[in-house]
Amino acid sequence: MPFAQKFPDADPLAIDLLEKMLQFDPRKRIDVNDALKHPWLAQLHDEAAEPSANGEAVSSQAVLAGPLD
């Protein structure tokens, strides 16, 4: 059942973001940078106040695998 049917009173932008964040396939899932730029979060997003790390991001698989010994 689509989220819009399950939650008919919800903001359509919230439904859109929820559907993008809950994609089962991680390749189709919205990443955190795009999620922060989503219109539903626009009032909370302030790029100047959000630090970001330089370099490559560490994947969740790498974190779960643990340190390389």
C-alpha cells in the first residue's frame, strides 16, 4: 500500500522524502546530502551551519566489517 494512501493527511513532501529514505535497495536510496536538500527539510537546512568531512565517505559495510588487521 502506498504511503500516501496509508497516511492521507500527511504532507506530500514528507511522504516523498520518506519513500526516498526507505528504499530497500541502497543504490536507489537518497543520500544524506540530498535528503538535507529535500524541500520538506528546507526550513531546517543551513549549509553554513552543517560541517562536512573532506575525503571519501566510509560505507556502512566497511564499518560493520570492522578494522582491518
